[in-house]
Amino acid sequence: MPIEILGKINLEEVLNIQSIASNTKIGYMLKIIDIFKKN
């Protein structure tokens, strides 16, 4: 995941979230991020 997308989110927190989250939840989060990037 590109660093610029993470913004102010702590990198360790993101990695921990991804390690415990399902692929579906990760995909959903990335879609939401993509929507915000386009706006």
C-alpha cells in the first residue's frame, strides 16, 4: 500500500489491522480510500 494513502495513520496499526482483517474487509477499506482519492 502506497505510503501517501496511509496519511496520518500509524503504519504499525495498519499492518496489524491487515493481519487480523479478512481480505473482504481490506478490499472494502481500499475501495473507500479510492473513492476519497477521486473526490
